[in-house]
Amino acid sequence: MSNGFNKSEMTEEDIKLKYITPAIDCKWDRQSQMRMEYNFTDGRVIVQGNTAQRGKRKKADYILYYKRNLPLAIVEAKDNKHDVGAGMQQALDYAKILDVPFAYSSNGDAFLEHDVMNGTEREIALADFPTPEELWLRYKAGKSFSSEQERLVIEPYFFQMGDKTPRYYQAVAINRTIEAVARGQSRILLVMATGTGKTYTAFQIIHRLRSSGTKKKILYLADRNILIDQTMQQDFKPFEKIMTKISGRQLDSAYEIYMSLYQQLAGNENEEPFREFKPDFFDLIVVDECHRGSVREESRWRKILEYFSGATHIGMTATPKALNAGYFGEPVYIYSLKQGIADGFLAPYKVIRVGMDVDVMGWRPVQGQTDDDGNEIEDREYGSTDYDKNIILVKRTKKVAERITRWLEENGRYSKTIVFCTGVNHAERMRQELTNLNSDLVIEDSRYVMKITGDDAVGKKQLDNFIDVESRYPVIATTSELLSTGVDCKTCKLIVLDNVINSMTKFKQIIGRGTRLLWDEDKRFFTILDFRNVTRLFADPDFDGDPMAVVEECEVCGKYPCECPCPVCGKHPCECPCNICGKYPCECEPEPPQPCPTCGNIPCTCPCAFCGEYPCVCPPPPPPPPTPKVTSVDVEIMGELVRYIGNDGKLITESITDYSRKNILGEYATLNDFLSAWESSERKQAIIDELQERGVLLDALREAAGNRDIDDFDLICHIAFDKKPLTKKERAEGVRRRDYLDKYEGVAREVLSALLDKYASDGITDIDDMKVLRLDPFRSIAGLTKIFNAFGGENNYRRAVRELENQIYSLAA
């Protein structure tokens, strides 16, 4: 070759630089249409004991875009020792994830192209790589887009300098929704796990539909004021000049985007504010958290959707139900909690399941035993479903509060914590116990522990402070239902479950309170402290499964709901005039109330059937007896079970040792395989990282073994191959006993001796890293240049470190 290089000896980076990039660069604009070496995930967060680190990111060699929001192609490169199609499997995997229609593989000789839409492959010369227009025309033809559909599909998303841009899964959700609208689909469902940015996704969908002129009047529905307010102040802020919040009956038609609570707009049977708008006023309705009843046939909120039936309805939820799928149809896109954790966009969790003796064994009063008020307790066996509902064991509440406090003392006393209780009374008792146990911090600020429930106006006022990243207080919130859904508490590190929960929907929503990830704020994972065995629901296939779709399609039009035109007026929905007033929409006056057939009055004034009087003078029913409260029963924690998430996204149910052994042997079948890889690796940390990616949790293993001084190497050999482990200190002393350092003198010997000390205290990964030479005690020995000179150059220094590592591990494990 004229450039003096043998192509087959070039690295993958050289192949890309000299062959692949120029072939693409001459036809695609590098600034606006190409992304190279692009990480489209953040890398799974790997929890090790009480620390966390990132795993590998998914990285595409090239992603090519027709427009900023429309990726068209993935290109994966290999060096020239590989066949031209060696990268195709990787390219197809990424194409599926990113929803990209064309995948390419190249080794620098040619391109292998895979058309995802028709499943065909062909080899093309480097010079024949297609242009953006050529690929777009093929994509457009494959999708059968009309010119009007194309105009909507290419409408860009909202962006201004300094703004975030959609993550890959948000872009897929947005694009699929826009395409569904372009094709005339009127009911659309998006399923996205809590914490993955449903509201931001909705904002981008609305922006594109509005900017293209496809939708002009938009209604956004939610069921809690805080959800509406958060949305308006954060993700929807660019709409502030054209957006209004519907309040009472004040319906200003001058705006374009209307924010409302379901229940406020629905009103009641006698007053339905939504009817102040014409049925065709809105052409787009976005239903936030649509699993919470808005699509139920029996719900009064359903009337809103039926009244505006001609609009496009987009439902968004983290917890789909069969009813949702029945109303909206199959989801156009699903991004699950498992995917979010695997990609590193959501925080993983550690589960601590706490077994109390009275929960595990049950509790039964002795014959004639009375509660604190002197009332005899019903003689039966009580269990976890009874406590704090049918009977109160005071010391059980205190024991739970003590365990929560211990976790905070071990992990940070200002870690935001939500305690889910059986009801508001239980939440108040828990608040009192936690206050007493943390009185030193309550003195500093009484908001350290607060009850935040629907009936407590003072607590509810602190909700914004609790979820504010910048606000320290409140730290601990005791609650029953209020914080279970829709509250975006990004810094929540501890979720406490002291309530029996059987609803999968509610469980998912509660877990979602902790899944937000704030790496810079040290919120990298969260802990679930479970006192009622609620986390058994993680094992349910429905926890992270696909939503059930229960639909009955029309036999004529094949759609659900039916979209057949009315046989009289020929329109869908029907616009036939009313049979009574002759108008559409109907303008008939509501029928007046009828007199009672017995007394003839409006309203009825018949005497009460029990007391014979009107109005009724019957005495009110007696209040229910108070819940028995018992202080004398001692309660102890029988045991705890700690569970981590495995690399398959599920909770590890076997012991951490057995799970890790299986994963180590999956990578290294024999001890010799592992020793060979360890000895030949220039960076030992690379092997550790790879094993952690496979789910080998070394810090958790060390914690379980009860010895923090075992070297990673020894821990692996011990767990997987049953070899006796040595501590780091024992290995360092072994090197000194063999007088290995005597072959060096002066600065070189001092440096190696200091590296050996560094290994004994911190492990092998620190002496692998050249940066250690800039720290004490090395910088007090000599500067970097002088250290390298003492060994005869940098390469000889690296060789000496490799020899030292081999000496460290030459002692039999």
C-alpha cells in the first residue's frame, strides 16, 4: 500500500479513520447527520455493598440521521482481520433498540447492508454508500408515507441551546407516536417506567403535533394538582404563553394547551364543566397516568373522553392494565423498569427483608388478656395483615422505627426516606417513634420527621420541600397513600414498606418513588426495607411483564374501538341530530326532577321507616370500637435477608456466593483459565469490571465472608475454585520474604516498596494506575521523570510493575 501500512495489521480505529469514515463523510454532514462513537446508554449501575459504579455503556460506531429526530442507519466497524459482515449482529441489535431501519457492517473493504424493513442483505462498495436522500426515499417507500404524513414525521422536536435532548428510548416513543398519529390512529398507548421521563416525552409529542399544525387545541389530563403544577413549571415551561390551567368554570378559549384535573373537569352529574367546550374543541387529549381510572367504563371521568371522542387520545402510564390496552389498543412502545435499570437511566435497588417474630410466627393473646384500655382482646391468631389495622402492637412500631434509624445511621442520616404505613393513624404513630429516636436532629429542625398524608394540611404543605433536591427538610416522610404515586422525589434513598400490599399496580408505583437517578447528588441506588414481605411481588411475572391487551375488534372495520361510520349520517363519530330537539349536538333541556310517588313532594319528605319522623331523628350509629392497643408484647427481629439485582434484571434469590460462583464459572471454566487470563492481563481491573458486568458482586461477597482484607484475586479463587484465600497483607509480606526487591536500588526500590505497601492497603487496581505516582508517598520520593529514569524509561517501569504483580500472585491461593 502506498501509505506503507498493511491493511490487515491496522487496528479497528485505523480502519475507521482511513476507510469507513471517509466513505460516509463525503455524503453525510458530520455536524448534523453523524454521531461517531456514540454512547446511547449510561451503563448499568452496579451496586457493591454500599457503593455503586457504572458498567459498560452501549456504544454505536456510527449513527446516521436524516433529520435530528430521525435516525436512519447504524454502522458497526471491525478491523480487516474480520469478514465484512462480522459486525452485523451487533449492528442489528442496536438497530432494534434504536428503531433504525438500516444496519451496516464494514471491515474497511466494503459495506454489508441489512434492510430491516424487508429483511434482505447486500454487499456494496465503499464508494457506493448511500446518501441521506437515497436512504430516506427507501424508508419512505417502505413505510408508504404520503406527502402529508411525511411532513408530520420529519417535524423536528423542540430544542434550544442548553436544553436536554431526548434519550434514545424517548426518541423512539415520540417517533412511534407521531407516526401513529400521521397514519390516523386515534387511540394511542405509551408504557414507560416511572422515572423515565413520560412528561418530557409528552411535551415533545405535543410540540411536534402543534408545530406541524396537525393539532391546534390540546387537553392534558392528570389526577393530582402536584402533577399538573410540576408539569407546567418544568417540562411544559416552553408552552407558558399558550398554556392555561383550567380553574372552576373559567374556560378561556384563547389558549392552545389546557391543563386540568380529571375530577375537576368531570364535575358531577348536575354540573359537568367539560360541556362548556364544544365536542370538537380539542383535537388532542393526553391522559397522564391513564391506569388510574380515566378509561374505566364505570368512571365518571370516562365521560370526558367520550364527549371529546373525535380527538386523538394518547394514554401514558408506567403500569398498564388490560382496561388500558382495551381502550387505547396495543402500546406503540414499551420501556420497562428492567430496561431502564439495565441502561443505567434508572437507579437499581437493594432489598432488605426484615422478619419480625410476631410476623413470622404470628401472635395470639393469652386467655383473658386485655389491651391498654382494659378491654379483652379477641382470642385468635394475629399476623402481619392485622397489625396496625385490627390490633396495634406498640413495640412492633418502635422496632420498625429503630431499624429505620439504624439504616440512616449507617448510610447517612439525611437520606430522604418514605415510610409507607397502613393508614394515617399508623403514619402518625410511626412519626412519633421516629421523632423520639432522632430527637437530636429534630431539635435542629422539627421537620426532620413529618407525616405527609391527605388529611394533614401542615404535612401536605411540606411536600414540595420534601421532593426539592436542594431542600434538606423534611428528611423522613411517613405516609399511607399520598406519596405512592405521581410524586417525583429524585433523592429518595430509602423506601420502607410497613403495609401489606397486594396490588401490583400500587407496588410498581411505590417502587417508582426510588428509581430516579441523581449521580452527582450521590443518589445511585436505593434500598427497600420490607417489613411485610411485600417484595415477594418482584417474583411475579407481571411485575415487569408486557401489558395484557384485552380487546374486541369490530368485525367490520377491524378496529377497537369501532370506527365504522354511522349508517345514517355517514360520519364517525355519529353526528345525527337529536330525535327530540332536532339539533347536533343535542340542546334539549335536562328533564326536571319528578315528585316522590308516595308524598308527592320534591324532594321526598316521607317519614323515616324506623323512627316515623321527617326529618329522621334516629340516633346515629355507635362509633366502631377502638383498635386494640397493646404495649406489653415484646417484639424482636428474627432475621434479615439481603437481595441484590442480578445482571438479568431480577432479584437474586439464591445465596450471593452460589450466584457469584455460577457467573465466574460462566466466564472461566477452570482455575487454569482464570490464572492464565489474570497473568496475561495488563490491567487487572479490566477482569474485575468484566466479572462485575456478569453479576459477580465482589464487595458483597467480601461483606458476606466477613473479611474486608481479602484480595479480589483470592476472593474469586476462593468462591469459584475453593482455594484458601490470603489477605493483601499476607501476599505483600510474602514478596518481601523472598527478597524480590533486592534486585533494585535507590529510587526504583523505594517506589516498588511503596507500591507494595499501597497494594497491601488498597489492592491491585491502585498500583495498576499510573496516576498513583502523582500522590504521596511517591511524589515525595521523586518526580515522574526521575522515577521513570530510575527504571531506564517508562516502558521498563511498566515492565517492573507487571513483574511485581506476578510476584504478588506467585503465592499459591
